[in-house]
Amino acid sequence: MPGKRARRHFSQLSEFERGLIIGMKTAGWLTRHVAGQVDRSECVVRNCWEQWTREGTPARKTGSGATRKFTRREDRRIVQKALVVPTVTRSTIRADVVPQTISKHLAEANLKSKRPFRAFSLTLEHQQLRLQWCQARSMWNVTDWQKVVFSDDSRFVLGTDDNRVRVWRRPGERYNSPTLF
């Protein structure tokens, strides 16, 4: 039954499921049969039953799980730093915490690290010059075009840092002035 385990992996037992497990075990069911009935692993059923017999309550203990590294105030401070200075890096926001933690807290505030929008507006003069350039070369053949070297802004990064500026912004804030460069 690998499909069942993959589907329910890491999901918490609901109060209803806890009640079912306790009721079936109280009625004398085997752990294996209870696990099949509630579509959970035998280990989960066993842990739920042991908690019931040990503590007399089916509910999860409050405070179970990982402890928070930040207080709510520190969470707000992290988000505020990213909003005030959109180009701030994760390591400069808080040096004593791994960058993934900072990204997670900013993602909870709906802030993502994106490349800034670089606005290059074409003036009427630029548009006319481009049109003239194209019209002058409209009659070129393949041999003429083979002599032209085309280039674009593609970048190839062999290391981990591409030295590009990134900004923290929410979806839909692409054209806001603090994130424009």
C-alpha cells in the first residue's frame, strides 16, 4: 500500500480520526486492522493509542512541533527591512540565521525575490532610427547577414553567484518605483 502512505504523508490526524482509533482500539481491534480502516500507518495508530492510555486525552499537546526561531516582532522587522530596502540580501537581513529561513518568513509575507524591472523607454527618435536601420537592410541576402555578429544579453554563470541585483516584492508590484532600476 505505498500509495496510501505517500498520499497521507506528514498530515496530522483529525479529531475525528483520533476518536475512531481510540474507539476501535477500545473495542479490541488489532492495530493493523485499525490502521487499514482509518488509512494510516500502524505507527500512527500505535502512537495515538499510547498517548490516550498514557495521558487520557486524544488531543495533541500544545507546543508540539518545532520551536520558532523568531518572535512576531522579529518577523515584522524582517519584512520591514525587505520593504524599505528592496535590494537587501537575505544574509544582511539577519546574519545569524540561514538564508532559507529568511526566505521562508518573507514568503509568508508574500514577498518574493525577483529581478528588477529595467525600463528603457524608446523615444520617437530611437524608433525612427531603428526603422531606418531595418529599411536600409531589407534587401540584404543570406551572405550579407552571415557577416553580421548578433549578440544579446544572455549570461552564463558557472558559479553560484551571478552578481545580479534582486529585489523583494509582492506579486503585482513590478512597476512600483522602489523596485525599478
